[in-house]
Amino acid sequence: MRDVDISAEDSHASLRSGSESDDVGFADLRSAGLLESAREAPADEPSAGLERRLEAILMVTDEPQGVIHLATAVGRPVAEVKAAIDTLVADYDGIDANGEPTGIRRGFELREVGGGWRIYVRPEHDELVTDFVLTQNPTRLSQAALETLAVIAYKQPITRGAIASIRAVNVDSVVRTLLSRGLVTELFADAETGAINYGTTELLLTQLGVNGLDELPHISPLLEGGNEGFDGDIR
């Protein structure tokens, strides 16, 4: 659904990993002047304009985005970005600036996960969205999607960067497709890097007609002269 450059994910991962990383990141960015303004922006820019710019970025990202990363992207101070994010959270939750309900609660929410922010479907709509995606979009998977799905199935839990390393191509859009089909899911965020680890779902097992991952066919006979990218037991 959204494209995120893998190198960008890796380069900013440490800034989303915890308080110590945040302290170092703030010090580095302050010395470089990035906390004040990564890029020149109009001094009289209304706060609503900043909120809409952040919203546009968050709508097209697959991974949670750290506040420092977002501040750098929009060229505004971190404090302003934090305030704008709080405003967006309240807006999506149907609460105005005075804390009063507006009566309009969005079907999605802005949630902090793994040291960053990302837009998610609200839990009460998960079943509806999953059913829509699976029943209304029954097109077959591409070869690239099948290959990526195989890597995740045999190497899970695995990050998107590791998948890309094995396949030697960018896999952002492919992983997005697999997520939308309900065949893979986000398992957890790495405690040190903040990178999302992916794994397969029960739906995949159902589609394959197996009871568990241990029933997946051995891939060793299919590898031509090597096991590159598949360290250890590859069945």
C-alpha cells in the first residue's frame, strides 16, 4: 500500500529504538541544526498545514515513522511535529482542541508502535477490512509475491531488509500485497532496530492445506548448487 525505502528504514531505525537512541539522535541532529529546521519552511505556515503534510507522509508509509524522521522530512522543529501528531491523534479519535467530542471518529487511527507513528485500521474494523480484501480482490499472486512469500514462510520471523537481501530486489510493494491479502502479518518490532519482523498467517496454512509450518515441503532439493541466504536448517 505504501513504499518505504529500505535504506531509510535501516538508517533511522536506531532513532526509534528507545530512550538512549533518542538522546543520541537528538544530540547529533541538534549539532547539525536539524532540530531547528531540516529544510527551510515558511515561518508563517499554519499548524493545520503542518498536520496535513504529516498526514500525507503517514498515509504512504509501511513502517512506523519516528518523530525525528518526520521532522526532518517536513523541515520543522521536533516540538512542533510532536504537537501536530497529538492533534492528528485527537482528530482521528473525534476530539477537538478543547477535548470535546466532535461526533466524527475515523475508521482508522494514528498509533505509536515500535518507537514510531503509523496509521492503522481500528481493531473493530479488522474483520470487515480483511473480508473485503480477501473476497473482493481475488487476483492471483505474481511470481515476485510467491517468491517473497516463500522466503517469509521458511525464514520467519524475518525483516523486510533481510527479505530484500535474499531476493536482491526491493520488496516493499510485494510485502504490502501479502499483508493486504492476509497471508503474512507483522509479528513484532525488533527491540534494537525497530524493524518489523514478518511471519505467515493461519490463512496461508489453510490455503496450502497443511496444519503447520513443519508440513511445508523441503526446499533443499530445489536449490541449485547452494543455500545462499538460507543459513542453517532449510528443510
